[in-house]
Amino acid sequence: MSKRVAVVLSGCGVFDGSEIYESVLTLLRIEENGASYQCFAPDIAQMHVINHLTGEEMAESRNVLVEAARLARGEISALSTLNAEEFDAVILPGGFGAAKNLSDFAVKGADLTVNTDLQNAITVFRQHNKPVGLLCIAPAMAGKLFGEGVTCTIGNDADTAAAIEATGAIHQDCDVDSIVVDAQRKLVTTPAYMLAGSITEAAGGINKLVDKVLALA
């Protein structure tokens, strides 16, 4: 039986949701490994909406699940329905949505809180010793999701790394085409577009992350 991966999205668009290239590369690599995926996203309002052409905030409200459905071609479920027992692993692409909608790291830094449905789901994955992959800025949640002493990476940004370490996590610098593995906790992280200057650069680390997560599953 092929392995099944839950992919948690946070909207659609790098500045207020899931990073599109990271999300698509993740889904592609899962299938290239002969595995399958199901997408999930929280059924909540986005923190805010950004005009991706101008970079300015827009005076409107959008729903994270509805926006993430664009990436998943409509094949997506509410994060509250994610049953970790039905999957072999879970992966979270990055994009600012991970720091704005799945958590409030973008606003509170080291004092962040994590979406309750996400925290609950990851807790069950951990209880069943199933691997977790976090891309880009998503590892900022590692300290809250895994507890003190977890090792992760967002690349080499000193300020972001300091905020992550203030949550109790251990940050390890990492190149764009590499991964950091916390073998004890089965957590795999990669910088992706925290460092990538092109989709090709992003793909290098993302492919390694997906491969490793599936190998651990």
C-alpha cells in the first residue's frame, strides 16, 4: 500500500498564505515517490490579505480554507477533520501564511501561539511516531509543536533563528539545497524560499525533505 501524506496549507500566496511553488513542488515530489496526499487547511479568516502585485494590504477578508482550495484544485478538507491515524506523515509548506494563519509568529515572534487544530493534529502524529516536514518559515513553530530541544532550520537568518531558539528549539544553519533532521523526533526541515533565489534552488531542498519524510514513514 502506498504511503499517505497530509499536506497542511495556510492559504494561497507567499505574502499571506502558502508559498505556491513550495506547495506544488511538495505535492509533485510526493507523487514522484509513489505516495499520495490529501490537503488540509484551517477554516478561519486570514490574518490579512496582501495584494501580491503591489505588496500592499487590501481592505478585504478571505478564508484560509477557501484560498488554499485554489492550490489543491478544490480537493481539500478543513484542518479540524485531519485524523493523523489515517496518514503516514504530514508536511507543511511555508509562505507567510504559516507565520500568520497557522500561527502568529509574524506578530508575536518567540511568544507565538499555534492554531489549535494544527497543534492537536501534530500531537497525534508525534504520539504515533510519524514524521513531520516543515518548510521555509514553518519551522518557526517547531518549539511549540515539539517542545524544548527540538532541532530545526530556517536557513541562516540570525534574527529569525534567535526568535526560534527563544521558543526552546535549537536552530541549525542550513544551505538552500539541504535538510536538517531531528532523528529522535522524526522532524525534517529545509529553508526553501527563506534562501532560494529560484524555483530550481527551492526544489533541491524540498525534494530531499519529501524523500526523507517518506523514508522515515
